[in-house]
Amino acid sequence: MTAFIQTSLSWFGTKTRTPLQVPKIYATQESSPKHFKFLTTMASLPTEVFSTVELQQQHRHAEDTSGRAERAQWLLSSPDPPGLWQQLIHGIKSNLLPQGNRYSKQKTPANRAFSLFRGLFPILSWGRNYKASKFKNDVMAGLTLASLSVPQSIGYANLAKLDPQYGLIVPPLIYSLMGSSRELAIGPVAVVSMLLSSLIQKIEDPVANPIAYRNLLFTVTFFAGIFQAAFGLFRQVDQQTCFYCNLPKRNFDFHPNTVSPFLLGFLVDFLSHAAIVGFMAGAAIVIGLQQLKGLLGISHFTTNTDIISVLESVFDSIVHEPGKRNKKLFWLPAIAPLISVILSTLIVYLTKADKHGVNIVKHIKGGLNPSSAHQLQLRGPHVRQAAKAGLISAIIALAEAIAVGRSFAAIKGYHLDGNKEMLAMGCMNIAGSLTSCYVATGSFSRTAVNFSAGCQTAVSNIVMALTVILSLELLTRLLYFTPIAILASIILSALPGLIDINGAYHIWKVDKLDFLACVGAFLGVLFASAEIGLLAAVSISFAKILINSLRPGIEVLGRLPTTDIFCNINQYPMAIETPSILIIGINSSLLCFANANSVKERVLKWVTKEEDETGDPKEKRRIQHVILDMSNVMNVDTSGILALEEIHKKLCSYGIQLAMANPRWQVIHRLKVSKLVDKIGGESVFLTVGEAVEACLTSKVAGEQLLMV
């Protein structure tokens, strides 16, 4: 209205000469009938006034149309996105080299080699600024960590049906060189030990054939390391795809609408936080029940891991073997693991309790573990089963370690590189499988001790490993009389931290489907086995993906008052719908065969609903334009393109024009390749929803003026 007054004043000779911006009035007041009155008023002006206004309006229209066309051309002429091979090479370079794509700018081979080694070994970066004060804290933390790690690792080896000396040295040393966490304490953990035992003893009996069982366990560790290293290398491809498609890089928080076909590490993301909480709780209960064998001195115990079989074994032993337990000696409360081991070993030695029914560790082989490269069974009947067990244990180990590492990194305020963590753990487990170690990962209880002891860097892991080496060289004879019961109690003391009741309650409050995955993993581990619990968790998570993919959100958008923002009219009731224009947003990152028909039917249903929302034909809201907001659609397959083409044909049969706003890189590329852009028209593809609405209104006003003429 101000523009109209200014034009009227200029007609009567006023010096104010502000040009009209009629298209801007249309763009901000299209939902109001006032602009139609404004056109009527303009029609009643003298011919010279109308000519001046008309010329200014046409000039403004030409400028806006030219600007929109130029911006649309930016979209249509964007270069082709990188192919799979380019993403793979770029991802590996970005993961291994600190400079990423700037690797080629290095001048000398020495600089290139140093960049490569610095990417593989982060210790070369932070080691240059390492100070004596940090070393003092790391030594104290490492010694404290060793006092906990030695008895715990012996107990976890017993849980994995191995001799006590296995799994103590090499993995922490390798991780301290390649890992990016400062606090993560590496070694065997209860959950992975129990998982390996339950998986491998179905293939080889650890009692009847211990050598074959041990060799198969090293083979599983080797495969686990291979999978973890592959996850670290190739998961970067998915992150580069997210970058190219303007998606945020994912951490390990599960997002149901971001699944890339290039992702090898996607199996880790399928284990959502809820699934991990349920799995850990179920595993903790099963592990605790299995320690009753050591605590009660049960000689005949089930090899199954479900709660029913374990309780049956305990009940049978209590009924049939009541005389084999010595209540004065089998239960020794643990003040601290190392003190408990020393006191219990001393008591057993002095009282000769091993001759009265108390099971002891007996011989522990001293010295460094020998090479086990020749023991790997890479050929034979069990290779496929070993690879399967390696994949499962790799996923669980990664999920636990990265979850623990990120938690403590957040407390210290630094970033933990998930890809480097995967690569480091893969390399340390490959090295461990070659040096008589089984699958190692980050332990929550030991990491908490390491953090509380004041560790500053990964040097604490080196100190811990060196202390363990000295212990194996000098103290193995002293552990001969260590009772199995005290090792079981040490394992039990670490289990309460695995049961996160508050976390489960929080999951229930936030997301009921996530809680269902949590309960599925918990009950699967508790009443069946570890692999059944994993299968239940992954199946429920996958079902959640299907539910979200099959029925993606389809929203009608409106403009928020006094803004150029378009939002869901149900979420924002104040949003204003544009007359004769239906704006539909598709809330799915992937328009594919799973949801293409659903999207097509719901879009056409919205058009029909808007056409028939009133009974009087004279009062019907006549839809002339349908704008699809594609900003949330990151990729599209042939089924999705076919659905868009059918929408276009159907709307054309109704006399309705189709427009698209903000298609992402992969989407516009495939629309051009499939020639759908040519069918819709390049002039119907816009950079933003606002520009699409403005263009539709301009064409509508131009059509009305032609009818008036």
C-alpha cells in the first residue's frame, strides 16, 4: 500500500520516486485477498498511471524471473557427484592422512611418508608435545590399571575357556600407538569373553579338544580384526557420501533414515544405544550366573548360556553335590582385585585349601606369549563359522569400546575419531591373534579406573602392558594357588556397571520402539544365547527402519507470517497456505522402491483432498500448482523416479503444474540422467520453496492479466 501511495504522489509531481515492488507484495501477501483489490484499484487508475506501474512491474518481474532462472541453472548445471570408486579412494586417503585431499600437495617423499605414518599413528602427533608431568600421571595410572587388569584378565580368560596367560600384552601396546582415545583401557572384557565362549564351544569342545578350541579362538580373533579394520577404512566412504549430499556425519548414534549402500560399518550402527543397553544387561546377568560354577565349586556345569540351563545346573549341583563346598574358604569378599588375589592366594597356600575342594588356577605359563600365526585355521571346515563368529564379536567389541571412549572424551572435551578407533582396534586384534591373544576391546570398569587415576595420554596403556610383562616373567609362580572363586568374584564385581536401569527407563520415556529393541536384546541373551539376543536387537532395529521407510512423512507446508520460511501446517498452525498452490514436503532421506508407491499415493491423495475440501463447486480451492519440497530427500532410485514421473503425468491430466524445490546433489543428478527434468521442464525446478512459490504466483498473475485483456 505504501508503494501505491508513493506512486500516486509521484503522479502529482512529488519528488519521492521509489519504484514499485509489486512482486514482493505478491510474495508476502499471497494468502490475503487484498492484492486482488489492489489490482482492481490499479485497473481504475488513469491510463498513464497504469502504464507507469505496469512498466515498473514488468521490469521487476523480468529481474526476478532472470534471477530465479540463473539460480535454477546453478542447480541444473551442477557437476556430477563422485562415483563409488572416487568416494572409496577419497575416504581411505582422508582416513589415513591428516591432510586428506591435500596429500598430493606434499612436496617431498619424506613429507608424504611422514603424513602417512602420522595418520596411522596419532602418537606421532601428540608425542611431540609430551611432557614429564604427563608421564608421571600416566605411570601412576598405568600401575593402578595393571593392579586391576592382571586379575581381571585372568578371570576373563577363564570365562573364555582359555588358560590365564592369554590376552594380556600386545593389544594395549598396539592401541596406544594407533588409538585416538586418551583414557580407554584395552584388554579382555566379560561380555566379549562370554560371547566367544558361547559361539566357539558349539564348534569345538574346550574340554575334549582344548588345542583345537584355542586355535579356533585365535582364528576368530584374526577375522574380528580384519572386519574392524575394514569398518574403519570403508566407513569413511559413507561419511564422504554424507558430506557430498549435505548430510551430517554420523557418530554411533543410530539414525533410521540414513543408510548408505557403500557402508561396510553399518552393522555397528544397527546396534542402537537401546540394543546395547539391553544386550549388556542380559549378558551381565548370564555372566554372573555362570560365575556360580567357580563360587560354588561345581564340577559338572552346562555349556549353554541361557538362564534356564544355568539355573538347572546350579540346582542339580546343590542337590547332588552338597559336600564339595567349604563355606569358610570359597567366598572371600574383594576389597580390591589385587589385594583379594594376594590374600586369597596366601590363605589357600597356608591352609592347603586346594586339597579340601577349593579349585585353584594352578600352572600359569610364564614369559611372553609365543607366536600363534601357525595356529590360525584359515583353511578347513570351520573357516566360515569362524568368520561369522569374528563378525559378531567385532561388532560387539567396537560398539562397547567406542561408546565408552566417546563418553570419556566428552568429559575431557576432545573429539574421538571413530574411524581411527575402528582401524586401531582392528590392527591390535590382528596383531593379538598372531601373538596368542584373543579379542580385546575397551573396558568400562578399567577405563573408569584409568580416568580416576589421572591418566593424561595412552601411555598409561603402555605402562600397564609393561607391568603385565614383568608380572608374567616374575610372578606367575605366585599365582599357582589363586582360587577360581576369587576370580569369579572379581568378574562379578565388574558386572553391576553393565546394567543401566536408568538408561533403560530413559529409553522407555523417549522412544517405545527403542525400548522394544532393548527388551528384545535383553530377553534374547537371557533366555536363549548371545547371538539370539543380537539377532533380536538387529531385527527390531531393522524393522524400525522399514516402518520409517515404508511410511515416510508427507506434510503440507505453509509460510510462517512475516518470514520466507515454509513449515508443516500441523506443527505450526499459524503457517499460511498459499491460494491455488499446494506445497508438499517429503520427509524421507531415500525415495526408493520401499516407499515410492506410498509417496505417490499420498501426494495424489492430498491433491484430491484439497480439490474436494468443500461441497460447493463455486467455493472449491482450485489447485493450479503442486510444489514438492525435496530438501530432505538425499537419494532416489529408479522406483522413486518412476513414481515422480507418474505424479507428473497425473497432475498434468488434472491441469496442474508440478514444480520441485531444492533437490539434493544425487537426486538432481539422477533426475537429469533419467530425463525427468526434461519432461517436467527445467523452468519448474527451483533452488528454494520460496522461489518456487514466487514463480507460481507470477505466472498466475500474468495469466489473470491476459484474461483481463
